[in-house]
Amino acid sequence: MGASTAYHLSRLGITDVVVVEREPLLGTGSTGRNAGGVRHQFSQEANVRLSIESIRLFERFEEEVGTPIDFHQDGYLFLLGDDATVARFERHAAMQRRLGVDVRMLGPDEAARLAPGLAVEGVAGASFCARDGIADPNGVTQGFARAASAAGATILRETEVTGVSTRSGRVTGVATSRGDIAAPIVVNAAGPWSAAVGRMAGLAVPVAPARRHIFVATPPVTRPGNPPPLPPTRIMVIDFETTFYFHREGDNVLFGMGDPSEAPTFDTTVQWDFLDRVIPVAVGRLPALADSAISHAWAGLYEMTPDAMPVIGPAPGLDGFLLITGFSGHGFQHAPAAGRILADVIAGRDPRVDLTPFSLGRFGEDRAAAEATVV
């Protein structure tokens, strides 16, 4: 989010920008620990619009930003377990098609043909969008950062923000481990740590960290005369009821699943006992995993808001303080659009989107516009 905002500001000719990164390298936090999925299939129109703009940029990233990225549009396949869920996704798909996104509702047999090796027992239906896919988080982050730096932006690594300075209701800069930075505009793009940065400015930012695990399995055994054990493409398959998902990662299989019982945590150590709960679900949906071994695993953090919708825009009550956070598991894929929107707001331009669904002030109001497809 920080790199995208800096890049889009530089496109507007605003280059007196400093990106402050605590770690030695960019993209080593949540950005570097996600599965790389990008999709149009969301329940909220505001999120679908972010996807439309972001995926368009991913498709022409090298041409516009100047860096090639590894981007495979092999589609997202959601497996739906009952008629009520199918009906919900049909309503989502109707909205997505109204916005120009080609989403198809499928039966279990059609889903199995799209993803060879998939077991569809207990599947009532599915939804599929061929323009969804898998992108390279590191390549995208570095591409934005290099282009912003080339235009004159400064990127400070191994530098931690320790305070936010304010005076008379407006922000005046930040304190860091390498000294103070005076600035009339400060952007909170701290992901799971956004609440802590908000507190530095005297603001309540309702973002909580949620741990997610990713496991990578070695290639399953291909047995002569048997059907293919894996899809030949990088199609992302999501069992919506359990949140189990998988896609090919080269010859290997990358998979994961959420743990709704886990309390918010900043701990990113791998809980190997959780794998014991994932394996039965994984083998039930992709039987070839029974013949595989886990080669490695890692854990990262979602930045969850109460309604699973992001916060993009100015903070009420503190002039010059803006937020781009709380994407609840779909931040990487929405970074191109979100960064462009925030850059326009900073520059005083029309962002061409309704910021109401993304406002910090929405919390505490009676709104039912929660994102329903977080996995």
C-alpha cells in the first residue's frame, strides 16, 4: 500500500514523498507472506470496483510501471456447499456481471472438469471467473517502489516510526528511529500494525491481526493410467465453507485454510498442530495430497476490520492524516486501485469512487455492507 501510494503520487508529479519501512526489505511483512491471489469475485460492489481497476493494471504492469511481474490468469473457482450459498453467489455474480465482469455459475461436474484432480463430493455448485488469477507480490511491490524512487521519492528501510506529531488538530510529521520527519501529510499504511500507528496520532483504528497459514506440498505421485492428480494450470480453488484453498506453485501445491477460532495475534510462527486439522479437508478436496509431503510452510497476518472492508481516505478530526489499511485478506490484490485513489485524495483530485464504504467514520454506524467472501 505504501509503495503503490508513493508510485501513484509520483505519477501526479508529487515526489517529495518518504516511505518509511521498519524491515530491511520492502514486502517482507504481510505482502510477502500471502498466496498472491487476485479476484473479481467479492460480495460488495465497492470491492469489485477495486478489483476491476487493480487487475487492469496487473495486466499491463510492465508497460505502465516498468517492471515485469509473474501473473497467471487461470481463474478462481469457488466451491459452494449448499443451495443457500449458491443463491448468495448467484446474486453476487449478477452484480459482478452488471459491472462488466464475466463470472459463471457452474455445476459440480463442470467444476471438476476445470480443475482435474478435484473431488466435488458435497459440492452444490460453483462460481468461476477466468480473469482472476495469481500475481507476484514481491514483483509488484518492487515495481512500484523502483518507479517511485526513480521519480524522486525516498524509501527508508530499517527505520521504525515511533510517534506521530500533531499541532492544533493537524498532523505535522513523524518521529522515527532515525530522527524526525516533518510532513503536512502522513499516511498510515502499516497493515496489521495500523491500530498502533493510529494510537500514536490519538485515533482509534479498528484493525486487528489475524494469523493465516500457508503450506507447500511436494508434487504428488503421477500413476500411469490414472487421471491427472493436479490441475495443469494455476487455477485457485476455494472450498468456501471451510475456507480451504489451493493452487499450483510450479510443480508443487500451495494450500491453506483459515482458523476462525484463533484470537487476534501478531505471532507468525507456524502452528504445526493446525496442519492436523487442515489435512483431512485438503485430502478430501484434492486426494492427490495424500501422496505428498509438506516441504515448507509459513504464516502471515491479515489486517481485519469489523466489516472486512478497508479504510481508505482521511481520518476525521486530524487534518493531514490518511489511512490505507484494513483490507482483511485482500490487500495485495487491491493495492493498485487503493494507492491510486489515495494519491488522488492527497492531490486534491476527484478519486472517481465513492469513499463512503471505506471511511474510518463508518464504524459505530448501523451499516450492513460487510464483505462476505473473506477466506
